[in-house]
Amino acid sequence: MDLDPETAVKTRQKLFKVMASEKARVHGFYSPWPGLGNFYPNAINTLAIPNVLVGDLN
């Protein structure tokens, strides 16, 4: 879908809207450790909130 920029934008907007309505937990390779986060609905669009681990993992 990235070959057609218009379709790519529409697809991502639709996917983000679904993930926000379900408050889905997602994994992102370029997100802070551990790369997990959630999407939440917002008045204008969706918010991606990373889940950052704090503390000793041992």
C-alpha cells in the first residue's frame, strides 16, 4: 500500500482508529524499551502511548 500514498494514509488512519477503539496493545520497533504501547481515542485523532519499563529487571 505504500506505493500509493493516498491509500497508505487512509489505511493507517483506519487501522489507528480501530486500534484506538479497542485500546489495543501494539509493538513498535522504534518505540522506547520494551517497544509496547497502546492506542487511545482522542477528540481529534488517536494517541499512541508507549509503555516504558522503569526499575531493575533482575
